[in-house]
Amino acid sequence: MEATTDLNSSTDSSGSASVASDVSIESAEATVCTVTLEKTSAGLGFSLEGGKGSLHGDKPLTVK
């Protein structure tokens, strides 16, 4: 039981600070995901709106 208590107390004091900083670093990084969709006569089953070159300017791509 003492080992568990020591582990938790050391995690609370220094481990949580490093975990919090790791999370903020990861969330600051952008991830690019390229998806290619082929529309057939059956359609896609959903609508995409926005994106680069949109009629309303460059807006985020949304799925409806």
C-alpha cells in the first residue's frame, strides 16, 4: 500500500504538470487529412459545404 501512495503523490506533483503540457502541445499541432470521394449517380448520401474556392469564400468544410 505504501508504494501505491508514493506513486500517486509523485504523479500528482510532477506527473500531472508534464501531462498537461504534453496535451497542450499535441492540441496545438494541426493534422491534415485528405479524403477523396467519388460521386456516382447514387450520390454521396450526405452534403458537403464550404472549403477552399467556395461561392461564399474560403470557409471550413462542413458535412450536412
